[in-house]
Amino acid sequence: MDTSTRRRTWRIDPRVTDALVAVAFFVLLVFSFGASVRAGQRPVDAGAWVLGVLLTAPYAVHRRAPWLALAVTLGALLAFSLLHYAPYPGLSAFALLFGLALHGRRRDSLLALGATAGAFCLALVAQPAGVVSVSDVISTMLATAVAWLAGDNLRQRRLRWAAMEDRARLLEREREDRDRAAVAAERLRIARELHDVVAHSMSVIAVQAGVGRHVIETDTAAASDALGVIEATSRATLTEMRRMLGVLRDGEAAASQPMPGLADIRSLVADTRRAGLGVTMDSTGPLADLPAGVDLAAYRVVQEALTNVLRHGGPVARVRVACSKGRVELEVADDGRSERRRSGPRGSTASPVTTVTPVTPGAGQGLIGMRERVEFYGGTFEAGPRPGGGFRVHATLPYAAEAR
């Protein structure tokens, strides 16, 4: 084991430190007892020793009772001066004033400053005539002010340090909250992408599996074509899922394998047509000249709308994409016939598969996901039954031209 891990940090108890400092103050006071006695002053006797203890001992308890310690010290100081003892002690009073200014509130420290300054003034005035000079008064008042200013300045600095540490902790918490929110948003985005990809592909696979099951005994070629569509769709879905997960793991994958956009709508329509849905497409404007986020959102809206048509709509759907300066308009509508024939590739025949259950506006996660995508980019979204039958999805996505 590293010796640094076994090393103990020894800290002296503050009460022991305060007791030692009080003893040091008393020793310094004893040394001052040897000063010469001037006219009108009393030599040191037993009373001076008692007052010397009262002057210095309170420092040992100033952390627990600061005001009591200051009051006893200042009282002993006044008594020392009123009895005209030769030494003139004041070091312990300065130390107590410094401590109050450091650890107490500003209002309390100012009160302690006034009390200390007043006690020193009375002590100086009580001295015999000719003992105290003007320089003694000035130096005593300056020492009192310096003791208070030093403690107050250090207290203000500690408060600033504490405020800076609190601010740093707050910023760190905010950064962690932003990181968690970003992770949650990324997970939600990936979940939406996976939902759109899997839902569309599984709808195509389900349609083609139904076609194959109904024609496998009567038209093996159509069944084979349906299985081919299932294979191609599943492979394409796995490829796109790997691409999304690759982007999540490595940002460089986004450059080499871009996410789909409006330029891929024609391929999407072709794949949907091969799945047995008669889809027509009408487009105007440059489909490949959009910001990446808007481009992907528009593609997913069309993809999810076609997925809903495969699940619930009529055998014919119309896709309209209009791109103008600063806006993309999307519309996917079907004829809404209640029964449809799911046919395989051209020339094959298939029996009716399902009876359509109409979709109500806002039902299902697909419509909710489309609305959230569109509203995220500040667009408008409408989905509902058409007056003449069928279902219509209409979305408008604005974008800034400089964002391209």
C-alpha cells in the first residue's frame, strides 16, 4: 500500500490553539511588568496579576462566547488603567476585535469596534497626567482600526470565495442537467427514428406476407416476388438501423452515410408501390436543397403517412411535395375505400386481404410523432378524414435559407 494513503492528517484542536495563544498573551503581559513606573502610576502587585489573567484568559473561550470574552477583557483593561498600573496592555483586545470582525456579522463587528475604541479612550483618559501622549492616542486608535479592518476584509474575502464556490457548484449542476436533457432528447430522437423505420418496413413486410400467403398455391411467381420485396425491405431496414446506430456511436458516420431526406422520397414511393399500394407523386421545387433537420423531418412525415395508408387506407395514395423559398409543404392522401386488393407485382392477382379500420385524427403514436417533428421546427400539421372519404395528412415546414 502506498505510504501516502496510510498517512494521517493531524489537526490541532482549535480550543488547544486558543489556550496556547492566551498563554502567549499572558507571557507578553508579564514581560511588560518590568517597565519603568512613571509619576502617578502604581507598581505591579497581586491585583495587577489578577487583572492580567482577566485580560488574557478570555481569549481561550472567544470562539464559544466572543462577546463575553470581549466584555471581560475590556473591563479588565479599564480596571488596569483606572488603578494606574504601569504596564498598558491591549494586545488581547485587538485580537478579540479581529476575531469578532472575522467571524461575526458586520453589524456586530461594528458594535465591537465602537466598544473597543471607547474602552481604549477611557483607559487613555484615566492615565495620570503626562503619561499618555498624542502619539499614544493616535497609535492606539490606528491599531484598533487596523484590527477591525483586517478581520472584516478577510471575512468579506471568505464570503466571496464561498459565493464563487456556490456559483461553480450551481453551474456544474446546470451543466449536468443540460447533459442529462441532451441525452434524453437524443434517446427520444433515436426512438422516433427507429419507430418510423421499423413501422414502415414492418407494414410493407406484413402486406407482402399476406399477398404471398394468399397466392402461394395459385401464383408462385407472385409469391416469389412478394418474398423478394420482403427480403429487400428487411435488408434495407437493417442497413438504415445500423446507420443510425453508427451515427450514435461515431459522429464521422454521419458524413459518410447521411440520413434520408426529400431527395429519397421517390425511392420511398417506388418501394411502397412495390409493396402493393398504388402511389403517385407530384413534386415542385428543389427537393435536395434543405437544411438537414428539416430534410429528415419531411422524409419521416411522408414515410409515416404512407405507413398509415398501408395499414389502414385505400389502395391508392397521392403524395405531393412542394418546396418554395423558406417553406416545405407535404401532403399524403388516400381514397379511403373500406376494402382493397393487395396485389403483388404488376400482372399478379391476389384476393382481398383486410377490411380497413378508419384512422381517427390524433390516434396512435405515428400521428403524434409526425406532429411533434413538425412543431419542433415551427411548422403546422393537420391530419384527419377527407370530406369525400379517405384520410389526409398535411404538413408545412418552414426553414431559413441561410441555415442550408
